[in-house]
Amino acid sequence: MLGSGSAAAAEPWGPLAPPNPYLGPAGTSTMHGDAGSSDVTPLAGPGTGKVTVGATSLVSACPTLLQGSDSFVVALCTTMIGRNPTVHLIDTDGSGSSGSASGLGSSDLGSVAAGSTGGNSAGASLAELELPKGSLLGGVYAYLDNNDRLVAVDGERRLVRVGHHNSGGRWSLSVDESVDLSGVIAADDSVTGLAPDWAGNVWFATGAGRVGYVDAAGVARTVDLPAGERVENSISTSPTGTSVATTHALYELSAAPGQAPQVQWRAAYDRGSARKPGQLSWGTGSTPTYFGPVTGHEYVTIVDSADTTVSLLVYRVSDGQQVCHTPVLANGGPGSENSPIAIGSTVIVAGTYGYPYPAVPESAGPSVPASAPFAGGMTRVEVGSGGCTVLWDTDVKSSAVPHLSTADDTIYTVLRKGTGGATDGFAYAAINPATGAVMATADMPGSTLNDTIQMSGLITSEGDLIQGTLNGIVRVSRG
């Protein structure tokens, strides 16, 4: 269904934090858009009119899709067989020369909605580079630096910067720089999140709860969080600090030049009595999100994992004081594995309770109950001087990390058309952030291989939505 609902009214969204000078373009250089994990982009998406849907099989799950200043998309994917992390250089408009990747870029187009057209692919892989294997999905968090290089920590505990290069019309990917972190990360541990700060240090957190940073000279300094607390999501940075959520608490850290990281404050939250279906760990599923109406980073937020009703928790960054504790997802299920959208005084939460992931991390433990129907849900909360207020709450079933475009005042995501069955379909969706109403949808390839498994989409500088799936990528374009 295309063009349903009313157009989103323009809103004065408020500021984001100042751009991080060590990241690539705003909105496209991290999985969550920026260093503060706002899930906000200044780029317009495909909109509510006629769209074209195409798919490319990479025989890999692709959770990290990033776009540099040269418009090429860099994807960090994990092969179906072997779960090997692989970097792909994606040409989405056909302007690049064919590269070294063979057998890739083939169209695997599914059905599209009435009013849509098909027949295109999502883009060809011009080159690929396999990295040493690490944790689940090979380590899903990476970012593009200010030189359009993919920054990640591989399975050999090396901080790598992967560049793409053209020689004689052929593209290649290579590790241009690396720093050995095996001296500060144990052999049985791995990095789960990383982000640059405003001084150029690269902060990281490991599954076992070690947080540190690597400076420009390649020197790493670390601090250990309390034993038994794991870090299962990525981390975020602001001009004043680094936020890390463990399976027990939210932390704000900072570091003076040349000094080890210091914990500025710790805020415990309700993690519930067990892992829930639709979450990948026992505790919050949120990557912490910085936001605020004045500086763009005076608050930080996560969603807790209380047993029956989950709440949005907002804290003041300067001292850890809780601003509000607000129940969310009343029309969905009590759980969220996704980072909230946050900008100005607005926070938007998407629910994942019951989502049927094909695999969970070894450290996840059993869920209670063992399974549940996918319930979805989405809630918008406004943060004010007197606390927080729920503006709307819907039962929309988002199957991907939603993103808010401030250019066209639209939330973009993918909907799951069902509660978790193998025959469920998927649809591109444009949602009105003022009301939560779905304004337009278009069918996407509907097989199990095209499951978006709550992965993050990318709004490109060309106005496309590129979404990772279990099998590769899907592109939704205007027209």
C-alpha cells in the first residue's frame, strides 16, 4: 500500500551533537548514524510515493551498511556458511568498474507492492575482503572514519582500518592500518562496540566488560567494569564522554590525555529475571543514545528489561541523575533490542519482543519463555522539565532498526507482516513521527532469506533505503 495516511508535518527537532571530526559523513558513517547513536539522518529517504525495490544476494547477513564521502557503500557482512566477517564495497548506481568479487551482485528480486516497479538489483559488490572471525555475526559494529575507511576490531583482536582503492579500473579492499590489541584483550574475549571520541581516540568495549581507548600513537588504556557485567551492544561517544551499557547498568566514562578511562557514574537498571525472547542478551538491548534540546548531548537514554513492562530511562550526562523512568511499548511487547531514536527532546523506541532470531550469542543463555509471538510496538516520548510524556504508542511491527529523517520528517523501517512464522512477509514502511501512523508501505522480497532480523538500514545520499538481510541487501528507491 503506497501513499496511505497524511504527510508528516515538519517539526523543530532540536540539535544533534556537533559532528565528530573523526567520522565520515553525517548520518551514514555509523550503524546508528553518528557517534551518539541517534539513529537520525539529515538525508531524505524514498518517501511515500512510488518506489522501486531490488535485492542483491551476497550469501551473507549484512548488519552494518555505511556510506562514505565518495558515495560508495561499505558493508560489513557475515557469510551464511562459516560466519566469516567479510567487507564488501558496494556500487549502488552502477558507476564503478567490476571488481574482484565473483558470483556477487546477482538480483534476487521478490515481489513489490502495487504501484511499485521491480527488476533492479540493490547494487553490485565491486570487491570483498574477509576478516578473521570473532563473535556472533563476526562482530557487527564498525564505522567509517574521516578518510572513508572502515574501522573495526577483527577476530585476532586487531584494530583495523580497511580502505578501498582503484587500480586500472579494478577495485580492491585492504587493511591499510592495524593496531594489535591482544595485549589488552584476552584471547577468550572480543570487542562488541567501538566509536571515536572528539580527540581522535578510538573507544572500545569487550563482551567481558573491559572498556578502553586507543590513542593516535596506537597505545591502548583500559578499565574493567565489575565482574559478571557483560557488554552486548555497541557504545556511544559525545564531546564530553563515552556511554557503555552492560547487562546490569549504564556507565558514563571519560579519560584525560594519556590516562586510563575513569567511570564518572554508574546507574543500575531493572534487567528482569531472565533473557526475553526477541533479545540477544539478559539485560538492556539498547546501544546508549545521547541527545538533548540544548547541546544535543546533555542526556543519555536506554530501555530497561523489566519482566512485564519495560521503561525508557533518561539520565543527565553531567551527574547521572535520572530525568525520567517512563513505561513504553504498551501496545507491543515488553522488550527492545534496538537503540532508541533520539534528537532534541524526542525519543522513539521500537519493540522486538518475540522476534525469531536464527541465532543468539553463546553467552545469551535461555530465554523465558523459550519463545513468544513477535509483538513489535513503537512509542514516542517527549522529555521536558517536568519529566517525560508519552505522545503516542502503536503496535507497528518493525523488523529493523528505525531511522528518523529530519529532511523529510519521516521514520523509515521495515515491517514484518506476521508474528514470527516462516511465511511472514516484509515491507518497506514510511511512518509519520508526529502520530506514529504508517503513511506508506511497499512489499520487499518475502522469503526467510530476506529476513531483516532487526538490522539497521541506511538512508543514502541518493535518497535510497538500503537494508541488510540474512542473504544480502535490499534497496528501496524513489520512482
